[in-house]
Amino acid sequence: MTMANQSNQNMTAQAPLGQLLVRRGVLSEAQLEQALEFQKTSEERKLIGEVLVQLGFVNQQMVLETLAEAYGIPFASDTARLADPKVVDVLPREFLQEHGVLPLFLVRGVLTVAVSEPANLYLLEEIERKTGHRAQIVAATAEDIESAHKAYLPAANVFVIDEIYEDIDEHDFAVIEHDATELADLEEDAGHGPVVKLVNFIIYSAVQEGASDIHIEPGDHALRVRYRIDGRLYEKIQPPHKMQQAIASRIKIMANLDISERRLPQDGDFNVMMDGRPIDLRVSTMPGKFGEIVVLRIIDSKNNSLSLDQLGFNESMLDGWKSVVAQPNGVVLVTGPTGSGKSTTLYSVLSQMETSEINVSTVEDPIEAQIDGINQSQINERAGFTFSKALRSMLRQDPDVLMVGEIRDAETAAIVSQAALTGHLVFSTLHTNDAISAVTRLINLGIEPYLVSATVRGVLAQRLVRKVCPHCKCKWEGDASVREACGGGEFWMGAGCHRCRNTGYAGRIGIFELLVPTGEMLEAISQGASLQELRQTLSGSAFNTLRCDGIEKAKLGLTTPEEVLCMTRSVSV
């Protein structure tokens, strides 16, 4: 007799759940009658236990404890503490999350599983079929199982670094060390247990620590793994140098790259699921003197879901920016170097648009976050699907608002200008040091000055500066010349603690300058004025530069004077 049949026998011998709760003294007859009446009249079909919880008569734990007693099975609490991490991944992740189950431990061929629906006999049979083990169940609340999922599922195939090294014996090194030239050899090395564990650990810990990039760099006798966190690189681990080739091959297999090609650069991508959300990773490999240099860019949708109010605008600049992006047509640009948060700013704008009445389309490289209600397209330069070609095709899709990931060439710039002239609102990015330089950049790309004057509605330049760690924040007593350069006043810094890796900083915030061309500036642009002449039109105005905005944030204790001066060295002040 199977465990499922045994449970079925126990179940049929018991009274209905409501009566069992009344017998236990946790529910009154009047409450039960009210719940049954509610169940009959409700448009939603719900079990009586769900109705009782919804009405607040009992909690989920009371229901599960009662069901467990009725079925003759244990009730478990704190399942995260009970679960054996080595057993959690005995069932597919999707199955665990869909059915609300958690494998706890495997003893002498019997798998103990926590379930939130002990009455589901078919679930038990499916667990036994999928695992090949005889199964027994314990009852647990859905909330308890979900919290255990959060604790174990992201790390189901990830091991602490000490365990990884312990798993690597001399035989492992012998396998990894040999000069693999055949494709089969490379694939074997890349699939070796310690290599898989180490790559999983590197990716998992990088995402957990909020890294934007992972650098895997071989040296003469060392292999260095560094994470870029808050714009700075920090060394994480130094794996055995003998694992370099196998690690590179493993990542290339994940990104569907040619593992036998080590003489030429390659680019690819793959994605993983972590904490129930997709994490995209862009892979770049480059041949180096001591082996392949591998860099992974982490694109976490969580980091691109900020509202405009969360980006760091002061009140007046936020109002100005909202006014710019509300224009019915024209070109709106966001400028700054790589990694300055331009895409996040544009995503914040698009996510707040009412898409039920307008057609919003994007062309990106890559798509860094999915936005409901927006048509997003990924360029593919290898296939000839460039920004310019994608934009031409998109204009035939009857768009109202367009977002072009980056203006890279004259053709794309020309199409963007024409789209703006024909009544479209176009958002895009440029790589310039400050806002005013975006105007001359468009002219240098071949756009006629009068077209730039007629189409550009606003330019936002931005940088990301590190925030003072709130856990070790203290008064800044720095160099007098730095204080003078910032106009004097009281400033703050982080003393350094374990929460900020002793850097004094935790997280980043944007500093901005917003250029909304005035009549005088538009006239100067149309006449082909130089960059210096355009800057002169700003003199005497209330234009707030990047440095000014940064200093304001430093005086509010959000960042430090050194950070502001460092990030604005290359811009006009």
C-alpha cells in the first residue's frame, strides 16, 4: 500500500474540517455557520479553510494543525531550520514553487516532504514518481514553506567557498590542469562538479552583494575574481589558477559561445532565476596573455524598477524633468558615461506612462527590464538588425512614444530627428560629459543645427555617486581645500563598518543637471554656435550643474565632498 493510499484511508475516517476546528475549541458553531453561508454566496469557489482564514476566525497554522491531526501526520514549523540543503533540489524548482512543497530530508530511501495541502493525494504520488523515493509528508503553512524557499532555493546549487575547495582533490586538479584542445575535453572540464559549484557561487554571491559586473582575470600564477559594487572593483576570491580554463569554458557553455575558440573575443548572454526574478548576464570574453579574461554584466530587473521620486532629484529639478517628459513631441536625451544610470532613468519615465491610450515602443541593446504595456525590441547587429533599421521598422508600427537605447551613429541620429519632427516623442541616450555637450554631439553626427534647435526639448546629464553608509555615519573633517571647493558648510562621511565592507559607502544616488533650452539658446543653436558660446548663454541663469547638485546632496549628508568632486572632474563647473 502506498503512502497516498494510507493517507486516503485516514482522511475518509475524519469529520469535516469545520467540525474538527469546533471540537478543538478554536472555532464556534456560530462562526462555522457564518463561514458556510459566506462560502455558498461567494462568487469565488474557496475551501472552507480558506474562508475561515479570510474571515479572520482562525489562522492558517490552526487549519494546518487540525488537518495534520486528522490525517495522522506531523505538523512542522520552522521548516527552513529542518530542511537539509543537500536535499532541497531533489525536485525541480518550478515544481516546488507551483505546489508549495519543500523536501526536508532523505533517510534510508524515504523522502520527508513538507506540504501546505496534505489533502492533495495526487501530489504525493507525483513526488514519488519524480524522485524515485518513497515519500512521507508533514504539514506546514504556505507562508512557512515560502520563507524556506527564499532561504534555500536561490542557493540550492550554491555552496560556501570552503566546501568548494574541500571538494577539489588532486584528481580534480589533474583533470582540470591538462591542456584541453579537443572539444570533448573542454566540455568535460566545464561540467566538472567543483567548477559548476564555483561558477554558481560567483554568480549568486555577486547578485546578493549588489554587484553590477563580475571580472574573472587570470594572471601568471593567480586567478582573480572581482566584483564591481557601487562603481568600484573589490576582489572577492582567488580560485586555484588551474581552474581558469575550466571556469571560462563553463561560462561560455552557459552563454552558448564557442568553447574551443580562445583566440578571438566573444559576446553572449544567459539568464538565471534568483529570488523568483530573472537575472540576465551579458558575457564578454577577451584573449589575454595568461588566458581568457571573462567579464559578466549583471542586469537585475529589480535595479531598474525605481520611480522618478526615488532617483534622487531635488524638488525643483524633478518638476522640470516631469514637464520635459510630458511634451507631446520632440527629442529628450539622457547623457552620461557607461554605468551612470541612464537606462534606469528612462525606464522610470516609461513605467509611469499611461499606455492604455498610446503606443510606446523601445529598441534596446539589451532589454534590461520588462515593462508591462510597452513593446520592446532587442537589436541584433550580427543579424543586421541595428538601431537604425529597428527604428525605421518601428516607425511603421504607428508609435506615439519611442525609446532608442542609444544614438550611436549619424543614421540613427537622423531618423530620431525626423521622428520628432513628424510628431513623435523620442527618448534616447548619448555618451557626453554634460548636458550642453549633447547639443554639439548631435551636430557633429551630421544633424543640421536648425533641426537640433527644432526638436530637442531637454537634456538630462547624470552621474551616480556613492551614498554615505547610514550605519557608520559621522561628521566629515576633511581637507580644507576640499571644503572650500564645496563652498564650506557641514559634511558627513562613513567611518567604515562590516555592513559597507569598511568603505564608508553603501549604495548610490544620482546627481543631475537638467538643460531646457531657452529662446536665446535655441537661436544660438540654430546659428551653429560653438560649445563655448552655448555655455555663455547659461551664464547668469539658474542652471544647476552636476557639481552643484552633488554638493547640495553632500550638505544633506547623502554623499561626501570627495565623491562629488571625483565624479565631476571632467565636467564644466
